[in-house]
Amino acid sequence: MTFGQASASTQMLAVVTLAPIAHFGCQTTIYGAARRRFTITLSAIGTIEGLTDSLAVQLAPLGVQVSVVEPGNYRGNIDKNMLARLPEAEKEKIIKAFGSKLAAAQYPEPTDVALAVEQALFEPSPKRRYVVVTNDPHIVERTIRKQIEQLVQLNEGQPYTYDRADLMRMLDEALASSRPRTKYVGFPGSDTSEQ
């Protein structure tokens, strides 16, 4: 997954310089920051996160905006496909550890994910990150807490450590340009647009 997406994205750089493309999108999952269970999945997620930020810098001079869509649990075949590739002993361990969480039917259809992708690709000013979670609002809190934990780790015990007041000032500056709470809806004329 990592090398496939990285290779595809790198090849897209050549296409973007030749074509009038205004938006470029990647997809990963919000669970990367909140859950640290599967090394391979986590490394792929980290790669896409870094690739998104790197491509945003590289493509900005060309007028291309880069976004990443980060969904929570939605119906799909990812777990089924993962289990099919594992040796029987590993498969049994995963099924024992996660049980019913592996049943795709319990999760909603990924309609909201598709809408977020649509927004990322067609909004005049897309966000860098689209978090799409409908069935587990606590995952967003865990993700934000994990980001804060990493901020604290970066800041602690070094010659240029910032105090709480400085960190809060930086947070306030970043929040000043953030968008309010949104809902993913289709664009005018699409089947999913709100009337």
C-alpha cells in the first residue's frame, strides 16, 4: 500500500506539471494517530500523511491544492482482504483479538467518505485534511489527544521548549484560520446536495 500510493503520487507530479489540475487528493484513515496496533498499516498511514504535506509544498507554486481524506470505520473489504492474506495462525489471533469488530456489515456505507472526497477535489479552497467519522465520535478526540501528546513530546526538555502561554498563543493563531464545524454534503446539482 505505501509504495503503491507513493509511486502513484510521485508519477502524478509529472502529470500535474503538464495538465491544468487544481486539486490532488490522497486517502488514509483517522485511526493512524489514535491506534498503534498494526505496524504495516501505521507505516502506510504515516507515509500518506507525510506525502500529503510534502506534495502540498511541492505543488503550491503550480496552484495545486493537496488534501487527504481520513475516514473512521466504514463498510468495506479491508479486514476481509487483510485476513485472506494472513497465515492461518495469524488470522486466528486477529479474529480472537478483534472478533465482531471485523464484521463489515455493522459499519455504515462510505457515502460520507465519497462526499468528503468530492469536496476535497472540487471545493474552491479545500481543507488539507477531511476527517470523516459517523459511528465513533470518540476516535476524533483520541486522534486530537494523540497529536497533542506528540506536540508535548516534541516540546519537552530541549533548549527551545515553549511554555504553556506560548503554546496556547500558537494554538490560538492556528485556530484563527480554521473552519467551523461542517457537514459533508454534495455540491449543487449532485444527488447528495441539500436543498
